[in-house]
Amino acid sequence: MEDNDLLNIRREKISDLKAAGVDLYPNEIKPQNTTSQISAEFGNSDSEALAKLTQSFSIAGRLMAVRNFGKAAFVKIQDYKGQIQCYIAKNIISAEDYFVFKKLDIGDIIYISGKLFRTKTNELTIETQKLTLLSKSIRPLPEKWHGLTDIETRYRQRYLDLITNPKVKEIFYRRSRIIQVIRQFMDSHDFLEVETPMMQPRAGGAAARPFKTHHNALDMDFYMRIAPELYLKRLVTGGLERVYEINRNFRNEGISTFHNPEFTMMEFYQAYSTYEDLMSFTEDLFAFIATEIFGGLKFNYQNTEIDLTPPWRRISVKEALVQMAGMEPVELENQTKALAFAQKKGCKVKDTDHLGKILMAIFDEVVEKKLIQPTFVTHYPVIISPLSRRSKKDTNLTDRFELYIYGREIANAFSELNDPVDQKDRFLQQIQEREAGDEEAHEMDEDYIRALEYAMPPTAGEGIGIDRLVMLFTDSASIRDVILFPLLRTKQE
């Protein structure tokens, strides 16, 4: 009822404005200044200096607060750069403008122009000489003192979240800056930014369930990209020896504080490199980002200091299972013993699971959350790494690493498998896994095999989760806090 009453009051004001011939949504007004530009140029000017200025200043933004004193008022205007105070007096502006001012509501978009001065409390203020309504807000903003606090409403109505919570806006400015810095780093290392298909005839490049769609003109089913990997490696085969793509991926999986079905990654591939080269490269990249964002390599995330100073810890999967999960070396090599250990730890495993899958289930359940400082975990089982080169030291393992920070996987990299015969055998094994019920197993990609048969140079590649990276560098607890419009169940109105 209270909301309806407020809406009715605003509708009455709209009727009064229309009756007076006021255009509620004009389109020809162009402000010449922003709040931050005025603050930067004149924030340190005293009253005497401001009084000598002959120029007029104009801004446009959302009305966020009003302090009325009868025939005068102080208001706060918010544009995309910040807020500024304005003084509005009946004896200064025209009667028409004052009439409009009296019909304004919090949330309206307005234009103000006038001179700068300082109040008795020394606040930089615009003395309004001209006021124009640019867009009338029919719905009231959330309660002004507390902003928008309901988590679900914040995600569903991100526009309100951005209006009322300045820190949210800062997160997305920083996200943009982080991506700019990544591009700067990759470009400086002679990588070529490319674009690969988001609709693909078969899902490949990752172990994930895809979203399926249909192209009517071709009468073909396609899959939304789960990863760009196989296309990027085709480009390496074609002679583009250093490529990267900042891309949108889609995986038909669960939603959590660090999973969203639509997400952003950067994948890059470098010929004549190994996974070990990429460890050093990743350290340099993260250090570059941290220095640009924080000015140093140490920062706080969720009340924990993270130190990105190289070199980072390096530990194999098996070493981690012994040291951090408490497994005995004999349990690492025996499927029955590993299965018993996994079941004791509450892992979701089946009696028929391959030893490598059981070990990774234990790793995910027990070890992952303990990896707080940057850690490269290396040498993953072949069974879960169908696109990775085998390790020469142990052919059941691969030359691969995953980077963990604060208990979360941030990056995944490996020396690429470029033997077409071995790759085809791995795909065939994946088909068997799929037939056994693993819906995330890879499909056969004959064209990719064909590309490898033309010879792909020895290559290393890596994928970095941009959303999780942004979480880390913005101290955000949930992936939904760093995605402007996270996926949510449709709400019945």
C-alpha cells in the first residue's frame, strides 16, 4: 500500500508537469562537465578563487538527496563519476524552473548549470541558475540511508544496485581496468588477440555439459562454446604462434558462489613453450595486474593477506594428496584402497571409477580448500586430461598445472598434446567414458585430428577464469558480485 501511495503521488506530479507543458523526457540537453572533473579542477580552490571565476558549469545526473529550507534547498546530484552538491533558490532561478523543482522526486534525472561557490561548511557547491528535468522517475529508489541490501534484488535489478551502492560501481570499473591490463600485458608479449566461434558443431576443449541450440537455415544442431581451445590450437597449427582470446563460455552446470553458467575466460597458446614456461608467465602476468591495481604484490582478500611474490609454491597432485589429505603412497597406486579412502572422506565416487578420477575426487574434497596462497598443482592423471601431453617421467600423468588461490582454481594450463594418433585414442577413450554415463566427456572431433595431422608445433596453452580473477582483485566473495547480470531463476511477478 505504501508503494502504491508513493506511485500515485508521483503520477499526480507527472500530470501537473504535463499540464504545465513541461517535457518530461527532453533529448537535446548536453552537460559540459562531470562531478569528478569539477572536483579535480576546483576541489582545492577557496571561496575567493571561486568568486573570480566567470565561467558557468553544467552537470546532469540523478537527484539523490534534498534538504529543503522553504524557498531554498541543497540537493545532491549523482552522475557516472560521483556526486556534487547544488544550491537551488527561488530568487535565483526562473519561476518555471522553480515550479519544476517543486515537482521533483529522488531518482529524477536533472540538468543544472550555474556558478561554483563554497558553503559555510566549506563544501564545493553549484549555485543553480538553470534547472531542467531530463527524465522523470516514476518508481521511488530504495530507502536512502541503507541503499539496496537484499541480495537477490541487487542481482535481479542491477540498475538499482549501481544507483544506490557506489562500491558496486567501483567493482565493475575495476573489472574493466583488469581486462585492459591483461590485454596490455598480452599485447606487449607479442600475442595476437583473436575471435573464435561461440556456436560450434560439437562441444570440445573442456569437460563440461554444453547448452544446445538449433540453426534453422542449416537445419543443424549447434552447441554454445564450452571453451575455445580446439579452435585456438587450429590457429597455432596455421602459423599464428601466439594467440589469445578473452571469451564468453557457456556450461550447463550448477550455480554457486564461484560458478555461473555463462562466464568469461582468457585462453592463450604459445608455440615452442611448455607448461613450466607458463608458470613463470602466469606469475609475471598476475604480478603485473596486482602492481597496476594495488601498487604492489600483497593485498587482502576476505580478511586474508594474499602474497603474489614469485616464485609460487609448486606441488604435484600426488604430493598434495600425501601432504594435505593424509593419503599413504600405496593408496595412490591402488584403485581399491583409493576408493576406500575417498568414501571415508565423503567423496562422490563409484566403484567403477578410474583410479585417476578417484584421486581427483579426493583432491577436490580435501586438498583444494587448503590452497590459500598461490600454488601450482602439477601432473594430473591422463584420464582427466584428454588434451594434455603425457609426462615423460610417468606416462599415466600429464604435463599440466592448475593454479589455486584462496582455495579456488583460477587457471588451468598444460603442454599441448600434438600427436594426432595419441589424441585420437584419447578421444575414443572419452567416447567410452560418455557411453558409460559421463555426460562431460569429450566428443570426437575429426577435423581437429586432421589439423594435428598437418603438424602443430610443440605448444603450451592456458585458460584463466576472468570472473574469479576479478573476485580476487575486488575482494568479492561471490562470482555474482563481479558479473553485471548473473543467471537467476525467472521470478514470477
